[in-house]
Amino acid sequence: MKLYNYWRSSASWRVRIALAYKGIAYEYVPVNILPAVGENRADGYRAINPMTQVPTLVLDDGRQLSQSMAILEYLEELAPKPSLLPADPYLRARARQLAELVNSGIQPFQNLPTLKLFSDGGLDPKKVAADFIARGLGAMEASAQAHAGAFLVGDQPSFADVCLVPQLNAARRFELDVAQWPLLARVEEACMKLSAFQSAHADRQPDAVAAGAK
């Protein structure tokens, strides 16, 4: 498999965690999505991902998948052990709910094209994005209380945790203090003790290292 991704992309980061957690080997293909570079807008990449977003997972037979949640579901079916979803149907839905709080309710407001629209409209993009992130993480903190254990849903990592870790990293970039969400901060700490979460961290990716990113 090949994973076309960008080191700091939250969606890319989620897929890297899942691949590492399940022990699935892949080739890392960096795609620089910064507006000044725009490798994602090149014709070659647009041919495999018409939305010009990352990540894109290209399977061994050349078929392609995009959108991180769809890729997570595919990997869960491809390699069900170790699982990133609880066994109980209700708790599986809760894990997906928390993941979608990030995927649908937070991340779109911090993406580069959205930040540009905020700026073009005369708004402070950093402040507006931070407001959306804070509101979403507050909802996630409250929603996770009922079923949290060592992780957001019980005592094993799930899609919810896979989405949480990159999102808290983004929150810090927007100068939010994640300590205001103690449950989320505690779970992040538990996640970062696992090798899959460590190896998938943005700062450890080859394009981050090459750019001297911090």
C-alpha cells in the first residue's frame, strides 16, 4: 500500500495511527499541501483524489480510497485484530460518534482553505478556528464522560482516540490550553504511551524531519 499524506494533516495522522496499530506495512508518500507549494493540486494527484485532499490510500492492486474515516473503516475490516472499535454495538457507535465530533464538527474549520475564507472575509482566522475547536473539544469532553476508561470508550483505543490525538495537537497550534479538558488530556497521555501513536506522530514523519519542523 501507499499512503499519500502530509505530516501535519490531522486526517493523515489518523490513518497513520491505524496502520501502525494494526501492523500494516505501507509506503509513505509525502504530499505538500501548503498553498505556496500545492502538490495536492497537481494533475497527477488530482487524478487519484479529485478533492485534492490528503490522505489517499492506494491499495496493492492500484485501487484508491480517500477520506480518513472511510479508510479507517476499510482497515478495520481488512485487519479486524487488533480492533479499533469496541465489541458492543452501542459502544462502537459511541466511538464513531466521538470520532465524528472531530472529523465533522471541528477539523473542517481549521483546514487551510477554510482559514483563507475566514481571512478573505475580514475575520481573524486563528481566533475563529480556535473558537470552533474549543466548542468541539468541550462537547467531546462532556460526551466521553459516560463510557471513558483508560481511553475515550473503555480500556482499548478506538476511532475516537485515533481522532483525538491529532486534534489536540492542532488545538495547541491554535494556542488553546488542552488542560481545560482534563479527560481528553488524560486519554492523550495514555495514547502516547503506545508505540503506534508514537510512530505516527506528525513530528516523526519524513517530510516533517526534512523541513526541520517543530
